[in-house]
Amino acid sequence: MKIFLIGFMGSGKSTVGVDLAHILGYRFIDLDEYIEQKHNLSIKLIFETKGEDYFRMIENETLKEVCSFEGDFVISSGGGTSCFYNNIDYMNRNGITVYLRAEVSTLVARLIESKVDRPLLWGKTKDELNEYIIRVLNERKKYYEKAQVIIDADNVNPKDLAQLIISTVNI
């Protein structure tokens, strides 16, 4: 079985994914980390040198690659993974998709400290970050909401969120 965690950057996909995989005894893959290892480049450097279109193409190829792996996995996707190349439909056909939904204020609070490492957030002030999240979240919502399971990820610690996913999905 493959469990795909989707949602906006900062929603907790990687953190919760590690806990969820551990509890279930599944293997864990962070799609962004896998891309970095496979291409021996950081996501930041891929964006800087090759651009977002190239990144989205290799992200799609990598998603299909990890879906072909035998066994049970929790896969933490990037914030935009489900929004390009019909990836959300592909994930829905190949496993269970779980959207970790978080409020804009939660995302701003989490992302304001990590914006240096996130190419789409470079150089943004807190107000610009807030506006960016509102705009992009509105664009991506239609993809995120195609998930088979939607979980509110605000004010829940990662281990409790992992347990909530397990009980909601009935694993």
C-alpha cells in the first residue's frame, strides 16, 4: 500500500510522514529529498539553474518511479506535486491520498522561519508570504481537495496526527 501525504508546504507532510511510517512499519520517502539525492542537487539549486518547469517534470518522473517500488510506503509529496501533470489522479489510482489541510496563519508561522530553503518563498516579507500563501492555496485547493482523505493539521502534534490518519483511513 502507498499512502501519499499532500498539502501546502509547511503543512507537516514530512514530519507526520516519518511518524506515520514508523507506526505502521512502512518505509518512508520524502519525494523532495529523494529528488535531491537522485539528482545530486538541492531543490533550491534545481530551481535556480533549471527552473520550475524542469523541476515539475522530474518531480513527476520521480513520483512514478517511487510508485513502482514494491512494498508499503508513506510518501510525503512536495507542496505542488499534486497540482501538476495530473499527479493527484495518478496518486489516487496508486494508493491513498491524505490532504493535510492547514490554515494560512499556521502556514505563515511555520514557513516564515524556513523561507530561505524554499525556492518559491525567497525574499518574501511576512505580509508578502501571507499574500502568496492565500493566492497559491486558492489555486491549489481544487487539487488538494481531490484527496481521498482530508485531515485538519492545525494544532495537532505529529504523532497524534499520524494516529488520526490511521483511524480515519482504517489501516
